Amino acid sequence: MISDLLNKTLQPGYVAEMHVHVGSRVEIESGPRECSGKDAPLSIPAIFPDSIEVLVYDMESEYTLVGAVELVSPGNKDREEARRGFAAKCAAYLQQGVGLITVDVVTIRSGTPHNDLVDLLGVGGQYRLAEMGMYAVAYRPLRRTDSERIDVWPSELSVGRPLPVLPLGLDKGLCVPVDLETAYVEACQRSRLPAG
């Protein structure tokens, strides 16, 4: 799938790993328990979203995260808080200089996570995308001596059309192509589902 394809494409010293988290990985409160301190804690609302991601690490730089591919889940779009949480996660990657691709094929919920992201970054307006059913976006953070910016490659997705190849920016100015169509076909073959 995406991680396998990336591992075939990446230069030596880089590795891609698939991470899937569906459901809560936090403790479920079953009754009063002692933690630390004698006062009751202040509880604030939180969102613990599902995540399906491929992370790319630079092994020569002590396992430094340099790229991420995030697959939008229905849970990332079901409430305003979840959309903000997903946007914050993506913004954190970009602000750390981590290249990012997001793929949104969730049509049962409305919203465009890219727009939530650019709004959170404070650059909305002209950088927002028109409402699309399905899309993918590649983001490459760049720092030059005289400027900092994020290059963006949006791509609308349609049923029956091949998925795009998008650039995943890594550190040191490197970019690797991520062939989403090949990853999709291989995933269908592994699960014995028809591609299409």
C-alpha cells in the first residue's frame, strides 16, 4: 500500500511506516480512582480522533519525522471539534517542516479539511478550495533565507478516474512521488476486493 510503495521509492536512510488508530486509546473511566494529588482534577473537553496515516522517518537523523500521508476518516469530519483537531494535527506537521499529503474520500460527511487547515494557519481566503466531494492535497513546507512558505498541490478525485501521483516533500529539499492509484490497486488486490 502507500507505505510499501514509499519504501520502494525512498532513498536509503528513510523508512515509511503505516499507523492506524481507530477508537480510543485512552483510559475509560470506570469509577473513582486515585491518580496523583488529593484534589479533583480540572476536566476539559477533548477529541481523540481516529487516524490512518503513513509516516516517513529519516533514519540518519535519529528517526526524525519528515513526511506524513493522512487519510481522512469519517470521524475526522463528524463534528466541528473533530475537524479542528484534524486541522491542528496537519498544521503541527507543517509548522515542524514535515511534508504532508491528505486524502479525503469521505462523502458521507460535509466539509473540506484543507479549508479548516488554511483557516487555522490564518491564510484562508484565496487559499481555500471550492467544496469538493473527494480530493487530495500535497503540502511542502519550505524555508528560504528570505521567506517561509508552503507549496500546495490540490487534486480533485472522481470515481472512475485514476488517482493522482502527488509529491511528498521530505527534508533536505527531497520530494518523492506518491502514486495513490497504484497504492489503491495494491490494497484492493491484497484484500481481494475489485479495484474501481
